[in-house]
Amino acid sequence: MRKFASYIAVAALAAAISWYVAVHRNRDALLPGAPPDPPPIDLNDLTPDERIAVSVYQNVNRSVVHINTRSSAADDFGFLEPREGSGSGSVLDKKGHILTNYHVVDGARRIDVLLFDGSSHEAKLVGTDANDDLAVIQIDAEPEQLYPIAWGDSSRMVVGLRVYALGNPFGLDRTLTTGIVSSLNRSMRSENDRLIRGVIQTDAAINPGNSGGPLLNSRGALIGINTAIIGRAGQSAGIGLAIPSNTARRVVDELIRNGRVIRPDTGILSVYQTDHGLLVSRLDPDGPAAKAGLRGPQVRTIRRGDANYRTLDRSKADLIVGVDGQDVKTLDDFLSIVEAKKPGETVTLRVLRDGKPVDITVTLADAGQ
């Protein structure tokens, strides 16, 4: 009888141990009303569009970061008050370089980057390009925390292709929206009022916080950097703009290598746009154009009574009508030709001087020097 009781006690103990293990293996399943774990998604059960969207998100969401900035700005009374900003970015490499918009980090005293795993890292500014509204920042994170994004070829985009925007609109981490390429070769003004050409237009929802995040093709490759919203109150109205990835890739390499983009400079400080061309209004006296013989307004001294007065005679300034055989009518026309070259190369300016055409060859300098 005692032996039988011992068997019962051992069996009860074993049952209790099994129950305890089962409870702690799946606590949630035993809670009242707790839903069972969902089965893994079978991509074969999805539509082709759903399969692509799921694949893009699963492959790329770890490459997208949330950027928070702190800065100061003067109020109406001249006192500095703290400001906070938010944007998105894409991991470029295992060294912690991250691509975003210039306007996301412009003026920031502190930049913090939130990775997909929830870890936060203070970032340093590597380089900026206000002309293209692009910037590279860098964080010190473990390589296994960094998932570099794949570059795509923006020159292969055509209107109607499906695209995907990933970012942090209104602070909502790694949000995916979809749309199509609505148009190509749009133009937009950068923060310093320079014209950015070749911009991609999309109807994928882009809202505050998406700036700096990637625009992706159906393979999950980066084909644009979401930059601007066209709509009322700064919210999505079906028109978003993205800087082409081919532009960004060229800029990124220079920002990482030099901290800036090396651009050519003519030494022409300002021009006045007329119906017939660009009238030179100010030259750097030590710049390439002045040294090559380009003329700006001439100083004239006029004597009236006992006093001498100095005036600028703009009629003596050269009128630029062409560069390297191409007609130019606007400053953007002029810059698009000049900035396609490198420092040390030459451009030939066709100017009208005293009503006669004159060609002047200018050796371009480094705009950063």
C-alpha cells in the first residue's frame, strides 16, 4: 500500500512539473482571451502586388533610420529657444554612414539616430551639399546593427513604375507607402534657392518626417531620396518629390571623401538677367573670369562743382549669351553647363561687348577655395 502511494506521489509530481514547464513555455496561450500566435505568412497566398510590397519592406526596413535633431532659433524678441526636428535616413555602409536631406540636419546642435532595433546613437555631421539638399552623417554602431541599403539606377525609371517610400512620417517609425512614378525630370529649389534638376515625382504618400528617407523600386533598391511635399499645410496631397539616386550617389562619394562637393567656379559673383542674356554685375577681381578678361560694370567719376562722385556704368559690362557653344538665357542655364565640369577645366564664354560678340576662355577654379 505504501509502495502504491509512492507511485501516486511520483506521478503527481511529474504531472506538476509538466504543467509548470508548459505554462512557462507558452504563458500567453493560457491567459484568458489571449489570441494564438499567428501562423507564418505564406507568400504564395498573397497577390503579386502584396508579395512585392511585403518583400520590399522585409528586406529594407532595417536599413531605414529615424533622425531626431535639436537646434536653437531666435524668437520675435531675439531670445534663443530650443527647436526639435525629425526626419529619416538610409544606412549606407557598415561604417555607420547615413544619407539624409540637408534640411533635416541644417543648423542642428545635436543629431540622434534611432536604429531598427531601438538603439539610439548620437551622430556627427560628415558633409553637406545644400545645392542638392543632401547630407551624410555618421554613427558609431556595431557592424551587425547596420544593414546598408542597395543602390538602384534612377536613370532607368519610367513613368508608371511602382515605387515604395519608407520613412518616419509624424514620428511613426519605418512606415511603408506605395505609389507610382508620376513624372520625371521635374525641377525644384533647394534650401539655398539653387535649382535641382531631374527630380522624380511620385504619388506615394510623403509627409513630414519622410524627408531623407528612401524611395525604392520593386527590388527594394534606392532610386530616390524623398525630399519635398507639394500640398497645403505641408501634408501629402498626392505629389511628392525625390532626388534621383544617381545624383545622390555622386554627391555621397564626395561628401564622405572631402566633407563637401567640389564644384567649379568662374569667379562671377552676380549677374543681372535680361531679355538678351546675363549682364555681369559683379566679379571677383582675383577670380578666373576677371583674370581671363571678362568685364563687369565700370566705375566712372563725375565732377559736380567742387565734389567728385563715383557711379557704376553698367553699359560697359559684358553680356553673357552663351557657354561652350550653347545659348544661355537664365542663371540656371549658365550653371547647368559650368557645374557639369571640374575645377581646372575650361569654358568658353560668348559675350556681347559694345554690341560685338567676343569669346573668352575661362579656366575654372575650385569653388571651395
